[in-house]
Amino acid sequence: MQPSKEEDDMAPRLARRSPLRPATKLCPRCLTPLTARSKLGGWLVPQDYYCSKCGYAGTVFLEKEKSEPASEPEKV
Ligand SMILES: [Zn+2]
């Protein structure tokens, strides 16, 4: 009897980031909170965003997470 080694590699990898995590999409130009242009965005097509301040429109955005624990000591 030889155990299969493939099972370990076939295990699904869970994403560390939760989709429910509160995050603000920011304009890469002026850091203004972006407005989603399409309701279908993120499902059928990539979500694109619009900045009402500088007129930027696109799928590129900066993400700002709320209450991020910044002081986490690294152990080497
Ligand atoms: Zn902008």
C-alpha cells in the first residue's frame, strides 16, 4: 500500500484577506475616496472607480484599511 502524496498539494489555499474587511478605496492621484461606477463591477467585469474630485476613472485604487495594528514586533 502506497499512500498518495498528492492530497496535501491539492488542498485549497484560503486567502488571508477577508472580503468583509472594511477598506476604503482611495484615488491614486488625490487620495479622495472613490465611487464605484458599475454595480456589476467585481463580478462579471473588473470593478472600476471614479473620483469626483480630480476626475480620475479606472480600476487602479489605493486601499486604506481601518484600524490596522501597525505596531507588531518582528521576531527574527
Ligand atoms: Zn482623485
